[in-house]
Amino acid sequence: MPIRRFSIGQLAITTLVTLFSLACLFPFLMVISGSLSTEKDIVDYGYGLIPRHITLDSYRILFLGSNRIVDAYGISLIVTVAGTLLSLIVTSMGAYVMARRTFRYRNILSIYVIITMLFSGGLVPWYIICVRYLDLKDTLWALILPPLANAFNMFLIRNFMLSMPEDLHESAKMDGAGDFRIYAQLIVPLAKPVLATVGLFVALSYWNDWFLGLMFVDKQELQPLQLLLRTLISNVEFLKSSSNAAAMQRISTQIPSESMKMALTVVTIGPIVFLYPFLQRYFVQGLMVGAVKG
């Protein structure tokens, strides 16, 4: 088997990319190290790649209410999966309509979507519509429906669909296919790269969201993971700042607030880290939307 030779330029590029990849791992390793460090070590020495004294106190405190953590994980997974699928369906359908050159009102529809990107009715009218008219208070739909149709994602998918040859639609029409069949059986399979890229962005948005839960959910059993953990961190910060009472001060010194923040990051980042490898092969193609013409 012949030995492959590398030029000096290829060797330099490979070395730089390898060093950059290792550098990208440092923050993640520091987060893991911080979650395993004692509060005293973080205060005295700061964050490091290797913990001086390993402890699991932060994880023990996080999982004291393990039932609530598991329930919140389930809520976040349901919201992320359902919201991502529904958002991809809605945005890709809207993008398909705007990309159809034979649709008479596609320019008007595009302008309408652009207006939603530039102007907003405000937080109070949005809240009134969601609670009073859509009746989303204390429901899972309150965590899914408000960010369902994203105008930027719709235009991103539209630009990808515009790069497809018009002959595809004409040949499908000649074979007797309708618009919905063309969309479902022809356009969607060809648009997998952009759908995977947009799907990853949407899944990240749903998974990391806590604001919708704070606004619309009062029931503890419907709280997403991010809101539950945010509440836990807020309570820890309250204990730290409550120095008026001596007993409260004694309790606060035993709570590893800094390492808990790192443990919180480790707990929440897991599903996204495992999701990315499955979408990686589509990710680069989706980011190159519109970059190459031909």
C-alpha cells in the first residue's frame, strides 16, 4: 500500500486545525472540572483543567429532588422533540409557498414575513393573546406554540428551495402530482441539509428556553428543566446574599454555588452534545446554502 505524503502546507493546516480543536475542548473540560471542585478551591484558585479536590456535592444538591429533575427532563424532551418537528413542518411549508415562482402572491407573503422580523406588538399584547385568547396558560402548548414559526428560518429554507431547478416541479406536475405531494415526496428529501441545520438551531432554542415556562407555567409538574434549574440557582444566590440572619449565613457557606453552576451546565448540555453527531453530515451543507451557484 503506497504511503501518502503530505506537503508542508497540508501539514501546517492539519496542525493548526488540530490545535484549534483541542483549544475548543478546554472550556468544556474546565466546566467539568469546576463541577467536581470544592467551593473553597474555586474561590481560592479559580477554575482549572484538573480539580484539586474532587467532590460530588454539587450533583448531590442538584439531584436532591431527583423526581422533579426527571419530570423536568421529560417535559424538556417532549417540548424539544415536538416543537422542533412542528416548527420544521410549519416553516418548511411556508418556505415552499414563498419559493414557488408560480404562486401569484408569494412576494406579498414574503413582505408580510419580513415585517414580523422588523416589528413586534410588544410583550403585554403577546401575553394577553397567548393567555386570554389562545388559553395556553399552564399547558405544554405554551412551551411549543409561541416560537413555532420563525421568520429567519423560513427565509433560510426558502433560499435553499429557490436553488432547486424549476424543472423538478414541472416534471412532477406533468406526472399528475399535486403541490402537497411535490412538497412531501420531492422537496423535503432534497432539503434535508437545510432542514437538519435549522432543526438543530430550533432544538437548541427549545431546549435552552426558560422564559416561556416563567411566563406561562405555574404548575411545578409542567416546568421545563431550564426553569427548574434556574429557580434552584436563584435560591442558592438568595441564600448567599442573606447575610442578615446568622443561621442563614451558616447555611449559605455550605452551598457550593459556583460549582453548582458548572454542574448545571453539564446536566443541561448532555442531550445537545449527543444530538450534534447525527446531524453533522448535513450541518456543513446547510450552512453553505446559497454560497455556491451553478
